[in-house]
Amino acid sequence: MLSRKGIIPEEYVLTRLAEDPAEPRYRARERRARFVSKKGNCNVAHKNIREQGRFLQDVFTTLVDLKWPHTLLIFTMSFLCSWLLFAMVWWLIAFAHGDLATDEGTSVPCVTSIHSFSSAFLFSIEVQVTIGFGGRMVTEECPLAILILIVQNIVGLMINAIMLGCIFMKTAQAHRRAETLIFSKHAVITLRHGRLCFMLRVGDLRKSMIISATIHMQVVRKTTSPEGEVVPLHQVDIPMENGVGGNSIFLVAPLIIYHVIDSNSPLYDLAPSDLHHHQDLEIIVILEGVVETTGITTQARTSYLADEILWGQRFVPIVAEEDGRYSVDYSKFGNTIKVPTPLCTARQLDEDPSLLDALTLASSRGPLRKRSVAVAKAKPKFSISPDSLS
């Protein structure tokens, strides 16, 4: 009742009703750790890195990878430190030349109107930021002051280029464009052209296209080699296909990408009973392409655990033709419907094709049987007796 009124989400209500009352409510469902989250973040923690100096060899990338509070702090401190450093240099030049004396003589100062460290700090800001002097200016009395003026200008330009470039790259990072590349919440396994296929739906919310878009899929699971070596994250590439075949896609509208489960597929022995949260299986999907507006390569990632794969389901159509053009209903992007699918592995289906024939026969008899029953129950509303004809 509350879910119909919108007070409590329906998914939450269904989850609570599906729980076993005998189990403690505080126990969380145990499931394997993800290698890639649904948003595409890699769930890997790097520990005990001894060679920290390697990050300083690429300062620009390190600054771009930092979080925004740290980047803004470094941005502010870089300017403040440079202003204070050169303010100290200007104060020392004025002090060495004797320009800080209270009584103004006839000698020409190196920098006019510098009487304290505060005035030297203001002059440092004017040199590095505006180059527009008011009452303070460099004279030709001290060649060293002219050299410091040139050095501070060069340093200021370098700080501006690095920090502004860093902020621009952080705002125009490729993963920002990937936020509008969406994947279906669940993947499905069903029949297509008589073969079991793993399917998912991918779409782009923006009108600007992803050029040369390609999609890849990997199966990640824990394996053990014949020599006894344990590989915790064994990655196996498996081919994915679209309507035209191959990995390249034209992502102008949402597409259903599928993988045929054949003898070369790592899902060849996957059964419906294996699709539970304890199963050591994770399927990673990677979509990569070039952003049309910026020319930057972007990559969107997601993953599906075993309990996020629906057996015997199919995605509903969401593309329709209206008023001479195609429209996409994204409210049904992840909706699925049940379809007849054999409850066996792809290996068993290849070894016994009669399972597919029996499924086809059962699905074809279903509507005919209902129709025949409906016809049998139908009764005429009136009848004509022979006496009435005479």
C-alpha cells in the first residue's frame, strides 16, 4: 500500500517481503567482492607501495588524479608561496641597496615605494599577476632587480600554465562523458537463433555521438592452474556481437549486445542453478570510443555478478517510430520479460538438441491449446429451429 503511494520504494518492499522471518535481520547477505563496480570504478586497493617517488616524476598526472579539495589547496598555495618567495627577494634587494631607510635621499632606488615587507609583497603580486605598476616600479639602477623581474614573470607563467591546465583536464576528464553511457542493471541469458546467448543493453543519453565505439567483455573468476598456482583474478576475453556483427557499434540508439555461448565460451557450463550470489563469477563489460565534441577517448565500464544475470528473460523493445522519426523510451531501458528457455547448460543443449525441439513444441502448443479451449467454451447466443423455417 505504501509503495503504491510512493512513500516507500517498491524494490525495498519486495526485498523485505522476500526475507525469511526466521533469519536475523541484522545479517547482511554475503557475496563476493566486485572487481569493477556498477559505476565502472575498479575495486582495488594499492598497499605497501615503496617507490612513492615515481608519482613525482609525473607531477601533472598526479595533480589531475588528486581530489578537488587537494587540487584547489595546491592551486592556492602555489601562488601564495611564489608571491611570498619573491616578496622576500624584493625586500632583500631593497635592504641591500639601502632603499628601506626612513630618510629619502637623492639616490635612485631599485624599486620605488618599497618601504617594508608589506610593500614588497604587494609589488610581488603586481609583477606576477598584472604587470601594471602604480606607484611601484623597477628602475634601471639595479640590474639584479631587472633579472629578478624576468625570472618572476617566467615562473608566474609556468605556474599559470600548469595549474590552469590541471583544472581544465579535471573538468574535461574522459570519465565525465562516460556518465551518460548507461548499461542495463541486469544481464539476461536466453535463446537467439537457436543458441543460448548472454545479452545486455547499452545506450547513450547524449545526442553527441561516440565515434568508433567498441565493446569488450571479460570473465573474471578465481582459477587454479594444473601446477597448483592459484590465480585470484583470472581474466578471459570473450567475443561480443551486435546486430551487424563484430565489436564495433553505431551507438545512435540503445543496442542489445550479445555473446553466443558456444564451446569456446567460458560460460559453456553455466547452468541456471549457478546464478546465485555465492558463485565465483563476474562479467566485466568495457565500452570505449572517441567523444565527438572533444576528440578525447572515453571508457565506460560495468560488471555483472552471477545473481545479476537473469535466466530466461528478454529485453523489451524501447525504440518506436513516431511522427516520421525514431523515439526511445528510456523508462523501459532495463525491463525484461520471461521467454521460453531451456533450463540446462549450453553444453547439454549441444549434446541433446531434443531439449530445444521439446521447448519449441511446448511453446507452439501453448497458444493453440488455449484457443481450442476458448472455442470449445464458446456458445451461440441464439439458435434457429427447423420449425421456424417452415
